[in-house]
Amino acid sequence: MLFGLSVLASVILFLLVIGAIAMVVTGGGMDQRVVLRSGPRDSKIVVLDVGGLIDGSAAELFQRRLRAVRRDTTVKGLIVRVDSPGGTVSGSDRIYKEILDYRREKALPAVAFLQGMATSGGYYAAVACDQIVAEPTVITGSIGVAMVHFVFQGLLEDKLGIQPVFQTMGEKKDWPSLFRTPTQAEFAYLRERLLEPAYRRFVSVVQEGRKEILGPAEVEKLADGGVFPADLALEVKLIDKIGYLDEAIAAVKSRAGIERAQVVGYRRPVSFLGLLSSKGPTIPRLDRTTLFDLGTPQVMYLWSAY
């Protein structure tokens, strides 16, 4: 009898150990909520991060987390914590739209909290919120758009002795081409068709988001691509307050009409398997896909892009 119980206990212990290892190896598989400030669980403030380069993947991650927040009826408000130099036009705009949709659907406060560098596409996303709080050392602004593409004419012809032949139908089909320097007509075309629409969109988004504080002409004046330290950003009304996370939390509480709340955030679980399979630095390959990716114009809401 004792032997049987001992065997059973050993089996149970073995299964528990295997389960724990599986959780470590897979990282749990899902985003994990972490408590940042203690408080009642039926009254939550959620902190969602917009960090690093904003691209399609960053927008999808933010979208997935915010949709989980929408389903949680205990959430009383949202803090969007931005520490990003910006990124793609599309990724920045998708995050902006998600925040607006949340505010319209839930009628709950959303406060942007700017840390470190919250420029260009990062600021673009922030103006979707009710209020903007920034740390004293933040750099923000950079209302503008940048575009880059690379020309490989010299590399291919002078260094490698390769002369590309590219045929098109339609005068502007290869404007710009990675095989030659753009003409002035091409620069003007790209400015009109790519840069100008993205720039006007950025300006209109800031005008809408800050309309109770800044007039349209004031936004136009600020939209020269320049960056602002926190004190100057406050002076020109790009932000509403200088403070830290606790000030952003207090702003949400005030707008939500609550005194206490549990503040939670998200983090990606560490995957042991991912650490084992991670690779060190690799030498970039100049294959056809890379070549054409570099030659394709990239329109960005990004400060210090290249």
C-alpha cells in the first residue's frame, strides 16, 4: 500500500515537473498581465506599451492587447505608454485608430504617457488619447514625414560590372528606380503622390487630437519635423503635463471618477526554447528580395530615420 502511494506520488511529481518545464520552454504561449500598482481587482487601469520601431507587427501586438482590454469589464481606463521614434505610416495610423475606436466604444478615458523618445509616429498615436503626460526628459514632436530608397547604380555598374535592363509600360512605372538616380521630375512626383498626402494626414490628425488646445494654424507652424524637449513641448501645447507614470495614473483616475484602481500591464513571456534557438549576428545577404526591398520607397513617420 505504501509502495503504491509512493509510486503515485512520484508520478504526480514527475507530471508537475514536466508541466513546469513546458511552461518555461514555450513561454506560456500568451501575453502575461503583470500588476504595476496594487488596488481593487474590479477597478483596473491598463498600461499598453508602444515601444521601439512601429511597424505592422507592433501594430498587430497593440491591436491584440487592446481588444483583450475591451473585453474586460473591470477596466476603467487606459494608459498608452509611448517610447518610440515612430515607424511606418500604416503601423502608426493603425495604433491611432485602435485607440480612437476604444474611446468611442467604451467611453472610458485614455491617457498617453510619453517616455524617452516619443516622436513622429509615436506622437501621432499619442494624440488619439484624451490627455498627454510626458516625463521631464522626453523628446517628442517631429510632426513630419520622411522617405528613403536606395540607388544601386554605382554598385552594380562600377563595382560589379552589371548593367540592369528594366522595361516598363507607363511612364511613371519605375519612378523611382533602384538602378538610377531620380530626376527632378521624379522627385516632384514622389513628393506629390507619397510625401504630401502622408504629411497632410499627420497634420490633420494632430489638429483633430489637439483641437481644444491648439488652433489649425498653430499646428501647421509646429509641423516642421522639429523635436521638442518636455518643457518646450508643454510651452507650445504639444503635451498637457510633465510627470511620471503616477501622474498619468492620477489623470486616468480623475477622468474616470475613481479613487483606487489596480494598475496592470502586459509583458511577453520569456521563451527558453527561443533563447536556445536565437542566432547571433549574421552577414546581410544582398539577394533579389533584399535588393528590391531597399529600392522600394519607404514613407515613414520616423525621426532620425537613416
